[in-house]
Amino acid sequence: SGAHQVSQTVAQLEKVTQSTAASAEESAAASEELSAQAANTKHSVQTLVEIVNGRRRGARDADGLTEAPTVRARLVSKRSLKKTA
């Protein structure tokens, strides 16, 4: 009958709605996680750029050693090797 078909259709719509809501929640959670990871990656890249550019020359690591000149020296060495090759 028509009433039975309407009832089945409404039940199917409810299932689809619940499934869509669950997918939306999962997507939102994944989006938040990716956003946090992107922020961490951005910070790491900014720090690396500062080190490579020598802006953190006075930065010291846990052993009290200056890190920027060592990184910079390695990069200069590599560039020199590439130019001579």
C-alpha cells in the first residue's frame, strides 16, 4: 500500500541522514587533526628556515652548542661541491 511505501521511504531517509551525520562528524574530526598537523609543520619549517638563514645564530641546543653555524656550514659545503662538480 501507499502508506507502507511512505513508511519505508522515511526509514531509508533516516538511515541516510544518520550515516551522513556520522560521516560529517568524522570529516570534522579529521579536518581538525590535519589543521593541527599543518600548524606544527608550518612552525617546524619556519624554524628550519630561520636556522638555515642564520637568524637563530644565538640559539643554543640542549648541550649549549650553537646550532645555526653548523647547519649553515654544511649547506655552504654542499653548494660548493655542486658548483665544482
